[in-house]
Amino acid sequence: MNPSFSRPMRHLFAGVAAFSLLGLAPAAAETYKLLANLDGASEVPPNAAKGTGSLSATYDTTTKKLTWTVSYSGLTGAAVAAHFHGPAGPGKDAPVEVPVSTGPSPLQGSATLTPAQEKDLLDGNVYFNIHTQANPKGEIRGQVSKAEPG
């Protein structure tokens, strides 16, 4: 084999292989674990409700799917509504972004988020609350945040 021919060919093949790998590489996808502790003190305005709850969720940036489980106890009555609200930080109110079906604890479900909802969620500007007949503006609430890497 001619040495002057094999060197350029090796470079050409290496370049084609590198380009192919870059072109086929999938976009960086992430799955986030999210948490919220729910209580009356976090409502706006705070209330003296004795109920508590916790939200555990995951969000997949590729599918845009938010999946959740919310456990609660000690409410003044049945949950009549539950929602993810945003954009808002602690102490602020915001409109409903994702409605949640109510029922006995635990509440489970999923939704596909819009780009704006994804930004609110990942920026920590979403809260979850549960409404009851006695507390129609919300009985327990918690700010949704990314779980610390473990």
C-alpha cells in the first residue's frame, strides 16, 4: 500500500467517524426528582389547619412529562380541588397551571407540560395546594423544588 495514500485516507475515515458520532448523539435529556412538603403555614395567607402532606414527582425533559404522587392526612374535610400553580415563589399566589384529580390520599397523575410550565417548574416557581370546603382558597400548600442529589 502506498504510504502517501494511507495517511490521508486514515484522516478522512477518522473525520467521517467523528462527524457521524456527533450527528447521531441524542440531545441531553434529564429526569428531575421534585419534592414539596404541604402545610397550612405555607398558604397565602397562612392558616391554622392541622393537615399535612407531601408531594413526590419526576419530570422528564425529553417527554415533557410530569408524574406525581401526593399523600396527605388530617384535612378538615375531603379534598375538593388540587392544583399545581405558577409562576410564584413562596408567599405569592398564582393561577392554576396543572389541575389534579382529587380523591382519597394518595393523589397520583401525570401531565405533559408546555415550555413555559417547564421553566416555572425547574426554576422553583411552582407550588402545589389542596383545597377543602372549609378552606376554599387552599388548606395545605408547598413549594415544589428539585430534590437534592443523593
